Amino acid sequence: MTGGKFILKPSTFSIAAQDPETGEIGIAVQSKFLAAGAVVPWAEAEVGAVATQSAANTTYGPEGLKLLKKGVGPESAVKELTNSDEESEIRQVGIVSASGESAAFTGSECIEYAGHHSEDNFTCQGNILVSRETITSMAQRFRQTNSKSLSERLIASLNAADEAGGDKRGKQSAALLVVEKEGGYGGFNDRKIDLRVDDNQKPIEKLGDLLSLHKLYFSQPSDEDLVELNEEVVRKIQELLIELGYYSGPEDGNYDEKTSEAFLEYCRTENFEEKLRDDDRLDFRIVEFMENQVSNSSR
């Protein structure tokens, strides 16, 4: 009981980070708590990110971002937030700025193990953990993951924490928030990735699956993902379109009007229309997605 009311202290670990090469800023979190993504992560493009947890004071998010926008560094911002909070000793917060500075705070009344680790470009924090190894493993994996994608490095960091013991009480939810200037859908906002698993026995694994789908739907394909619409590929598309009920013509490898219209209808149904190209090449991940649909429907 604190201040006459019961304070719930969900077990949580998170990482807030920024990528100096791309300008992306993000947070990944896992918690034994319903919909942690609605509470813990706060981020603003070209400003920074705030993770607020352990009897989370959600005002730390917007207020912390306001301080960063005013030019206050993460360490001073953490002090200002906690000094003005009478219940700061039950709180935990991590902040990273767009310039890569970071800082964190773990109150003395957070349930053990509770702690944090901050260095250039990222900060890790957690409470009600099996041991400190959860935090050190998060940091080490983030440093060592060779992906160019900040989102993939954040997920890798969560997995490392989970493998090292993670939450004492188990798992329930996970979330990933990444912001970048005009990086959102259609370039109309800065929310590049905003994925949440609110209630699941394997929330980090599910979050990774959602990230893979997000990349399929919204990311630009790499050269390795693109294939020519040759006879072999078209014949495969026709075969799959037949299985999925979109096409009833011959499997002759000819990308004729009937095949094109059937494939366009499929892509519109599955929200892949923005992935279509006008250079006779195709993101082969769409074909792989179709194959999985056919495989799953036959089980």
C-alpha cells in the first residue's frame, strides 16, 4: 500500500535505443503484465525515447520527451522526473536521446532483482528478474547483433534477456515501438513500427513473427528478395492462385491479363498492392506467403 492505494508492480524488462546511422529511435519491452505496450514505451522522432515501468508513472513518458525537446540531457531529465515524484523509489525509468546519450533510474523499493545498464545509444532496465544476468545479456546481445535494422536488434535483445532467465513471474505481453521522421505508413507520421502482443504465453516469439510480417508488408525488398517474373515463377504463382481460389486458367507460365488480374486481386485482398512493381520483378516473399497459406489450409 502506498498513499492509501495498492500499487501493482509488474515484472518488466525493456531496452530503449537509437541508431546513429539511420536516426531511428525505439523501445522493446516484455512484461508479466497485460498490454505493457500501452504503458511502458514512449518515443518521438528526432527527440528520444522513454521507458517507464515498475509501478509505472506514465507521466514520465510525455514529460521526459518534453525535457529532451528543451535540450535537457537524459541524466538530468531522469533526475528531474524522479525528484518531483514522491513515490520515485518504486519506479524505474530509462531514457535515450536522439544524440545517443542515455540514463536510467531504479528506485530502492523496486522488487529484486531490479537494475539497469546504460551506455552510448541504449539503456536496458528491468525489475522482478531472476538475476542481473537478464540485464547484462540484453546489453551484450544488442551490441553484438550485426543486423542493420534497429527493430531486429531490439527483438534480439529481448530474446537474450528471456534466455538469461527474464521475469521471475513469467511472460504475458511484449511490444516494439520504433519512430523515424516521416517513417510511418505513407510517410504521414513518424510511427515507423508499433507492434504489440497484449496477452500471449510466448510474447517475444509472437512479437518477432509480427515484425517479420511488418517487414513483408511495409519494408522495401532487398535485391535478394527480388526475382524476375520468368516462366518458372509465373507458373508457381498460377499454381498457388488456383489453390487459393483466385485463378482457373492454365499453368503455362504466361503472365497474361487473366493471371495479372488474378494476382492483383489476391494482392489487394492481402494488402500487398503497394509491393507490386512495374519493372517485371517481384518480391518473392509474397510467393512464400502464398505457399504458407496453401500449406496451412491443407492441414
